[in-house]
Amino acid sequence: MSALASILIASTHVLFQGQPATASDPNRLSIGRPGTLRVELGKIRSTQSGKLASPDDVAAAADGHRFVFLGELHDNPDHHKMQATVIEALAKRGRNVIVGFEMFTRPVQDNLNGWTLGWWSEEEFIEKSDWKKQWGFDFALYRPIFEATKKYRLPMVAMNVPREWVRQTGREGFKSLSSEIRAQVPEPDLTNQNHRAVFTALMGGHPMTGERAEFVYSAQVLWDAGMADTALKYLAKSPTISNTVFVVVAGAGHVMYGQGINYQIQKRTGETGITMTMIEGTDSEEVSRGIGDYVYVAAAPKRG
């Protein structure tokens, strides 16, 4: 879990202390495509057909789409290996791949592509990108993705907005931000009830009531809307290439059910993209068919 996610979750737990939870399994919400299916450990399944799929199948399904959303659990190494494999499959398919990261905030954008271009060692990249402060998870978890970006010389995008913007919104609301900051991101739209249902489930099922609760929820929406805004602004400034695909690497909560970053992009452009949601399990897991276009199940790592 990222430091910012920890802050939001901690704020939510304090806010709802003593209130009864009405918990729903985040992996089995009734949103989008109806029904459920079982996905075996170590496998990918298409939620549309129910059939087993490969990373190449995911890449093929992305033909004609400008966005692919790969939702992870941050500390699961197999999720990152799968993300890297899908990115490689897209590159091998001849797509002009751009990789956007939740892990980096906008101010470090100029300190990323020296890695892609082969100018820096891994140690130099970790230092120049300010990885330890930007994210904090062990770099080794994400190494497969960064090795893929370097191998295929893929541009990388720092998608996240500065964390203080989200923290302040969570404490005091979006309107507490300066007019200069508010001009750089879309105002959070709090009317998407499906997204609110996903957020509530991820927060343990606590009801969202009161001004402070709305501030916390506004912060989550700002987080998603800000990352979508970064991706769209980057593409608007880039040369128009017909086979471009922007791959979003982010926490599963930012993409599942098509209600996070993907929803924000669809609201602005009408584009849906392809979503792969990655979860954990021990054998096979029952999930909602609406959770994404593809679901991958990996074993949970040992956690201290």
C-alpha cells in the first residue's frame, strides 16, 4: 500500500470509528458485466468469454484501444511480473507503448526517461527519480516493469499529482486548495455511485456520511481524476501515432470495475480501454465479471 493510501485509509478508520460496517467483498460487487466466474491461481481469465487467456491475448484485445489499465496489489511481485509481460506483449505486437505510473508524481517527470534511454544505472535511476520518497516499496518488486521499459525504450509518465494536494483535499476539501492548484486538475465529481460503492467496499464497508467523509472521498476522486488528467495531457502533447497505447500501472482500486482512472478518461474522451484487475488467492477465486476485462490471480506473498 502506498503512503498516501495509508493516510486516506487511516483517516477513514478514524472518521468511521464506532460506526457499523456493511462490508462487501470488493472482488464481487454487482457493477458492470453481470455474473461471476472462478479464476484459478496463476491464471488469467477473460470476464467476457470466461476462457483462459494469455498476456498475448490481452495485448490482442487492446487492438484499437488507446488505453490499457493494469491494476495491482503493490507488494505482490507476481502482479508486477504480469504487468511487465503484458507491456512486452504490447511492444512485440508493434504498439507504440507509453507506460504511466501511479508511483511517480508530476514533478519528477523530467527524471524518468534517462533510464529508458540507457543513460543511467539502476542506482542512478533510483536516486534521480527519488524512488524511496516517491513510493517507498522495494524497487525490486517493480524491477521487471522497468526492465521492460528499458529493453523496448518506452517513454514513462509520472501520472500522480503531488501527494499534498490529495492529503489537503482529504482533510479540508478540494476548495481548500489554492486557485493555482485547482487550475491544474479537474474538480472532483462525486456523483458516480458505482465508484463510491467500490471505494466503500475497499474501506471495509463503512457508510460515507458527513462533511469529513465527503472530503476523504473527494481526495480519492481527485487522485483518480488527476492521474487521468496527466495521461491525457501527455498524449495531447505527444506526436499523433495511430498505434499508440498508454499503459496505466496503478493500484487495483484505481481501475477495478472501470470506475477509477479509466472512468475519468472515459468521461472526458468516450474511450473505454482494456482493464486487467489483479487479485490474490490460494486456489481459485470467485470474482464479479464486472471487475475488469481480464482477471489474474496470484498467490499472496509472505507479509511481516
